[in-house]
Amino acid sequence: MNRPKNKEYKFPTHIDDYPTGPQYKAGFLPETNAGWRKVRPVVDHEACVFCLRCYLVCPDGTIFKEDGKIKIDLDYCKGCGVCAHECPKDAISMVKE
Amino acid sequence: MKTNKIFISGDEAAAYGVKLCRPHVIAAYPITPQTITVERLSEMVEKGEMDGEYMHVESEHSAISVCMGASSVGARTFTASSSQGLLYMAEGLHYASGGRYPIVMMNANRSVALPWSIYGDHRDSLSLLDCGWIQVYVEDAQEALDMMIQAYRIAEHKDVLTPMMVNLDGFILTHTYELVEIPDQQKVDEFLPAFVTPNKMSFEEPKNLAFSSKPDDNTEFKYQQNQAVLKSIDVIKEVDQEFEATFGRKYHDMVEEYRCEDAEVVLVAIGSVCGTVRVVVDKLREEGMKVGLLKIRFMRPFPEQEVKDLAKRVKAIGVIDKDISFGYEGTVYTNVNSAISKVENYVYKSNFIGGLGGRDITKAEIEDMFHKLYAGLDKSREEKVEFFSLNVETNE
């Protein structure tokens, strides 16, 4: 689970800072998806059995494992709740933002 | 100087011009009257006379898509179309200009259905004036060939990076034969450097290509695109000068004035009809009338400055349009009129609509236009948009 790191994106202040047309070096995310989200998934690490079903079903690939725990990249999570719905142990709950 | 002249059609001249530019990828769908161009190019690829790939596609929509993909990885690309085919490409035309892919296209100007017609007028390309492409209209086969070479220089310029459409009149130019000089390949290679784009996608430099933009950025991208097309005016002039120095032929940049120095009354036109207007201008000049022709070469970017410069010196301007924007005027006239409105002096204006669906525009009709413009000067004729070649009486 080698998640690519986002590089820091400097917002343009002059028209010449824009790329020529809509193409740019890969690895930048000018804006995260977090703004779309109404509810966010919260993992109960006590209940989680690491079956990784949430990882498999997440449509945006935001779920990863770090330090022996399931974690969710909230920069990309859009709050759809598929992980919570599919978790066989009900270890993920959707909490209002 | 030794020259290499051969007797070929306008379509073939375009194909020879493209061959000399060594495109990496050609993707086109055949359509009358463009067919011969793509047939010749596919033969050249088949016989190994060209190194490029000729990609067979099932439609014009696919042709432009192939060109965009190839262009994004740094390939020089060519496509060609006409009429219904060009319109089927329309979605991709905006995409290509917004993506800043400097694709070069030959368009054989042809009428648009219905009624179905394979013959020429300018309604296909003029209806796509706003798609962000540079548009040039040529007068003969030599200019068609030469503009293919100039087109790559203009489109691929780092400050322009905008696709370019080279328009030649269907049948009148595409299917008539002329003696055309084929430039030396080595000279073309020197004139036309390799295509370099800052947007080139590669394994070493992965890119996020053709992304979306929100209201926060969309206006900036469109501003940038408009600046690039405006910037092409300087590049067009620079390229034409260098072309003359290299090949000995020049096309007078954005427009060509013919006998306009002391003219009182001028006709404005695009494309092959300019040749006929020249003949009429010569005849009327012999009769003592101070008439001239303004051949508009580029419709985008528009030669606003050149039209204004002319409008300051003349008393009447007529515009021939092989086009009608239904419910208003011919599109060339609308654009010319906008430029004229920016000068202080009054100029009598009229729009002559004709030559639609392949009807010839005759010398007698052009002579009549000049007389009508003179009639406007003594107030015996009002300014108007007139279909000049109707064969029947109307209710007007």
C-alpha cells in the first residue's frame, strides 16, 4: 500500500503561472474532495478484524493500512458510506461532518 | 534557380504540402471533395515515401480524437475533412483547441445539408469560427501547399500552440489542376523545426492530461487561449516573411490588398473567388474606376487592424459571402462590419450573399456589385444584405 504523496501545489497568481491548456505534471491535487462530504467514516479499531473488505469496495481507493490499523485518506474520501455498509463487523460508522 | 513544378489538383497540392512536413500521424475519414488528399497521403505512406502512420478510422469524430491523442505525446498530426464530416468533428474541434494540440487540418469547403449538396461554399467552416482554431482561406493550389508548411510553423509555435484549419474551396480548388511548385524537402526541413510541446506526455514525465476546471479557473484558461490566438497574428507575419526568404513566395500575412492604394470602392472576399475579383478589378481600373480587392486570408484571428486601415481610406466596402447566418448577415460581413464600426469616417457597406451550394460567382455579377457600391455613394442605394444570384423573382 504505497500511497503516492501529493506534492504541494502553488496556486497561480499570474496568468503565466497557468499551464498551457489543461495539462500539468502528475502528483498535484489543487483541491481535495473533502469539500463534497456530508458524513465521514470513523473506524472502531477494537471491532476491526482486518478483513480489508472496506479496502476492496472503496470506489476512490482511500482506505489503507498503517501501523497495523485501517486508515482512511480524508483528502479523497467523498463520504459515500459503502465501507460502512459492507463492513461485516459494523466497525465503520458514518459521522456527520 | 531550378524549380520542380508539376501539374496537380488542389487536393494533391495539399497532400504534397503535408508530406513535406513529415507528420508522424495522419488520421482522416474520406469525404468529397477532400478525398483525393487523403487517398494520396495513404498511398505515400503505403509506398514508404513517408514515415508517418496512416490510421484508418471509422469517422471524423475518431479522426480528430486520434490526432489529439497523438499530439499529446508529441507527434505532429494531420487530418482533413469537409462539410458534414467537419461538423461531425465539431465536438473534437473545441476539445483540440482547448487542449492546445497544434493539429493541422485541410478542409475542403463544401455546402452543408439540407438540401444535400457536395458542391462548395463556406458554410461549413464559417459556422465553426468560434471553435478556437486558426482559420486560413487560400486562393489557389500553390497557396494550399505552401500554407500546409506555414500552418505547422504557426500552430506549433510555443506562444500559439493552437490547431489550424487550412480551407480550400471544394471543386473550384480541390478538383482543378494547376502548375504547382513542390518545395525542396531539405529547405522545408530547415524551415520547419521538430515539434516540441511543453505538454508532452512521457513515462519520464507523467502528466495529468485534459483535466476539468471549475468556475474558479475556466475563465483563465479561456483568456489564455484567446491571448494565444491573438499572439498568432505576430507569428503569422514572422512566418510569412521567413517563408518568402526561404521559398520566394509570400502571401501578405493576414490580408492581401489588390489595387487598393487609391481605391474608393473595395470588395472584400475570402478564398478562390478572389481570383475572379482581381480580373474584374483590372477591367474596371482600365475603365477608370478606382476599385480594389481586399482578400481576407485569416478569419481567425481576424485582421481587424488591416480592415480598419482600409476603411479609413475608402468610401464603400462590399463583402462577398458564400455563407449566410440565417436571420442576419453573412459571417464575413458581420466580422468586417465590426472592424469598420471602429473607424470614425462613414463607409457605405453592403453584403452580397451568393455562390451557395457550388453556384459560380461570375465576373458580370462582381462587376454589378462594384456598380451597386458606387450607387451607394450617391445615396441611390441603401445598405443591405442581398442574395445576388437568385435565378427567380422574389417577393422582396
